[in-house]
Amino acid sequence: MDGVGGALGLAGDQVVDALGTAALAPSVHNTQPWRFRLAPDRVELHPDPARRLPATDPEDRELRLSCGAALFNLRLGLRRHGIKPLVTVLPGHDAPGALAVVRRGGLRGLDEETAELVRAVPARRTNRRPFHDVPVPAAHRRALVRAAERERCWLHVVDDRAERARLQGFVAKAHRLQAEVPGVRAELSAWTGARVDDGVPPASAGVRPAPQDEWALRDFQAAARTPGRDYESDPLVVVLCSFYEGPEAEVQAGQALQRVLLAATALGLSASFLSQAVEVRSVREELRRSLGGLLVPQTVLRIGYGTHVPPTPRRAVADLLLEPCAP
Ligand SMILES: Cc1cc2nc3c(=O)[nH]c(=O)nc-3n(C[C@H](O)[C@H](O)[C@H](O)COP(=O)(O)O)c2cc1C
């Protein structure tokens, strides 16, 4: 792409490649609420206020999780070009308004674990369809827990039957509460269906909800379900938690989210979100208390062995760039 300057010692096309990797991150309703500012010595990650979801995500918590996921991908994109990224989350007056600044911390080649995550970036999808009724092996669960720990977060595996039932109740309750909020419904329909380079297209919508579903998945106006094609009976359900609250923790949790999702992809696993339980503040508080009160639940994932789903669209890198700062 013409006109993109270099940064961090990389040429323009390498920067475009790294930003393209960042932009493949998941984001709530595929809003892609991130922008980047380039300077010779840094890449800044900024939120895009035009892509907020004021009813669904009034405190921008999921916006920051999404940007955190893009930040993790950016780190991988830079590693692919031999750069060791040095990240400052919420840099303050160093880069006003930025959620993170990435500088060059020297050169570092790709180790096998990082290379595996890099390969998983374009293969990862949110998969809302039913999974196969095959349990996720204990070793894979441990690998996902480790992935969250590597990013200074905690992945709580919901194993206990009573706890699963309680979490199902939280998701269902939040789902019902959200259905009564016109703004939430309007945001969902605005970001669903035929859009050009963002939003959730019909092919990614999963299957239409049915009364027998145990977990209330968000309804993206999916096509009718093939009779008998029900959800798996026992998905792996996990709650990704941070150890503290606030914007910094949310960007951190976004990075952990993406490492967990990419580790899952590398292991052949699929994942989808059950975010309603953390989007409705009162339910999030109930969930937090049920986890003992110390951990801060940031998102809820359903994980298992899925079938193929197509990719969702992304905006061009040129549309993600902020004007460079005046020297
Ligand atoms: C913080 C966050 C919350 C999300 N919550 C939901 C959700 O509740 N339900 C859902 O179906 N997808 C959810 N998603 C998935 C996005 O809709 C998805 O990432 C986006 O459509 C892009 O598609 P992709 O993940 O396949 O690339 C969430 C994603 C993020 C990052």
C-alpha cells in the first residue's frame, strides 16, 4: 500500500502487514474500534469513538477488550518482522488518548510457540455453530489456562455442575434484560447483516436460537436451524478474569483473550462468546460474587470442536490510520 511510512525501523509495507495482523482481532459486533498512529519510534493504538456501542457497552469495557486483542495481534505482527515489542498500556501524556504505545525493544527471532500463534491469527474465527460432542482434553484446558496466565490474567474453568447451572442462569437473565433495552437491540441489528467491511455477516451468524438451548447465544438473525442440529451437551465454558478493575486491566484482559483464542485455534479448538453475563452490570456483579469477589470477570467463552466457518470482513489498513503527530 502506498503512502504508509515506516515505523520502528520497519519499511512501510512491513508496517501495513503488522497492522493488518492487528486488525484480524475479534471485536464486539465486529466494530473494529481501533485506530493507529505511526511515528518513527512508535506505533500508538487508539480507541475509535465513532465505533462505540453506547447501549451494549456503556463503559467501553468491551471496546478496550477488543483493542487489547488487537494489541496482542500487533505484538505478533511485529515479532513476525523480527521486532521485540515493548508495550506501555495507557501511556498518559506520552501519547494522549492512546490505549497503548508500542516501541522497539530490540530484535528477536520467532520461537516455535510464537510462530504457532502467528499462524493461528488468520485461522481464528468466532464459531457460533454447534460443536461436536467431544470433550476438550485436560491437557488442552491446561494450555488455555497457561495462555491467560502468560498475559497476567486468570482463566476460570467452569467444571462444577452447580456452577455451570448458575452461570447458565446468569447468561439467560442478562440475555432477557438486554432484550428489553431498545438501544441494545438497535445496535445488534445495525451491526448485523449486509455491511461492507465490518459487522457480523449472515454466514457467521451461527444457528437460530431454539427453546432447548442451554446457553443463550446472541441472536445475529441466523438462518433457520437444520432439524436435529442441536448444541453440544457439554462445552468447555470458561470465564476470563483480570486481577483488578479498570481500563488498564481491560486492555490487559483483551491481550489475554486473544492469546487464549489463538492457543485454542492452534489446538484445533473453536470458541464463541457468552458476553451478555458481563455486559449487564448487575449480572456481572453477581457473577463476580459467585467467583469469590476478588477476580474480575471480563468475558465468558464456550470452547469445543467446531466445523468450518467463514471469515468476517475487515476494514483496510489505510482506514485505520490517524494523522501523524506534528513533529
Ligand atoms: C469483547 C468481545 C465480546 C464479544 N461478545 C460476543 C457475544 O456476546 N456474542 C457473539 O456471538 N460474539 C461476540 N463476540 C465476537 C465478535 O462478534 C467477533 O469477534 C466479530 O464478529 C469478528 O468475527 P471473528 O471473531 O470471527 O473474527 C465478541 C468479541 C469480543 C472481542
